[in-house]
Amino acid sequence: MKAVASDVKTAVRSAGGLLRQWRDIRGKTQLDLSFDAGVSQKHISFVESGRSIPSRQMLLDLAQALDVPLRERNELLLAAGYAPSYSDPALDAPAMTSINRALRRMLRQHEPFPAIVMDRYWNVLMTNDAAPQLFNCFIDMSARPAPRNLLHLMFDPAGMRPFIANWPQTARGLLARVHREAVGHVIDVRTKALLEELSRYPGVKPEWRAPSASDAVPMIPLSFVKDGVTLDYFSLITTVGTPQTVTAEELRLECMFPANEATETEHGRFLRAHAG
């Protein structure tokens, strides 16, 4: 019986620590959170210190007030000894049918320009036909193992990097995007690991990992150069509104558009010239 009680206290303390961590990340005081969640400041203090066992609903209310991502809400519930509330189905699971169909429709409609569906960690889940067609104009995509990661594709000297114009600016801009587009605007453990992997590529400077005011520009063109031809693109990102599963919240559809009239004109000609 004592062992069970000890386990409960450990779980509560762990959940309280996570709650305090998210409150600090959001820059909220206990009083702020009290107003936002409709929970007394004293009760929040007791939960964070492990002196009180929070109910499942209270944890969900506090997580909602702190805008905690769904994957991390599950971790908060598990730390308190509760089952997760949010499922994490595969993209092709029945629960994801409507979203899957919508993504495929958007991918098709974006032809002849590249469009890519990625997860939270920039792993490619789906593409339209134009995306591999474009990248195959530069490298042999079949030689790269799946699941392919878009950031590794751009940073790898054996990938797209040799064909990227103004590489330092592009690399720094991509790293800034990792911070800006992180789910919940928080760099989690797996995203930190991804950043570490990217930093080990030759020529990647440590200071590029720290976003700066100069990175806050309307768009960062992604320019590819081959055979004297330069293609300039920018991206628009689409996410799922009011997601109710972890998978849905972490999906991102990236559509690449020509950044100028020259690329609009040259895009199709370039793909035909390098087909096969």
C-alpha cells in the first residue's frame, strides 16, 4: 500500500513539474493561469508542488489554457497516471480519411509546382508528382532512404545543398523556420536532436541556430541553380484547423510557388529538359 502511495506522489510531482515548465515557457504566473483556466491559484500551486492530485479534467483545462500541444498533453496525463486523451493514428488510418483526401486534393491542385506533406520533424509523408520531378532534376532521389527528411535533403552536401544559391542565408533561414514553425512554438527533444544532426554537416555555423531579427523577413526564397538556370521559389504552409488528434496537429502541407515571373516561365521547361 505504501509503494502504491509513493508511486502516486511521484506521478503527481512529475505532472506538476511539467505543468510548471509549460507555465514558465508561456511566461505566465500562477495567478495568470488561474484566471485563464478557472482554477484557484492555491490549487495550481498545490498541483505543481505535488501536494494535490489533479483530476484528469483539471489537467486538460490547464493544458488548454497554456496552449500545450496535443502530444505533450498526453505526456502530462501519463505523468499524472491517466491514459492519453489524444490518439496518434497513421495518416492512412480510417480516422484520418477526410484529412487524407483533402491533402491529396490540394497536392493534385498545386501541380505543376511542388507540394509536400510533412510531419512535425520535417519527415516527408506525401508529395504531388511535381516535387520528386523537381528534385530528380538535381539528384537521384531513389538513392535516398525513406522516410526522407526535407531539412537533411537541403543541408546534405550529397543532396540539394550544392545546387542552392546563397547557401548560408538559406541555411540560416531554414533553421529559423524550425523555431518559428515548431508545434506550440517550443523546440522539443526530437526537434533538438534534428537541429544537432543538421549542425554536424560541414560548414554549418553554430550561430545560425539562434534566430535573429534579420531572419524576420516576408519570405526567404529557396533558389536552385543548375546549367546556368536559376529557379526561385517561396513556400506557403497549411495546417489543420482545430485538430483533435496528434497526427492532425503535426501535419504541415508546404506548397512551393514561383517567386518571380522568370521562374514561372522556366519551371516547366526546366523539368522537361531534365526528365529522366
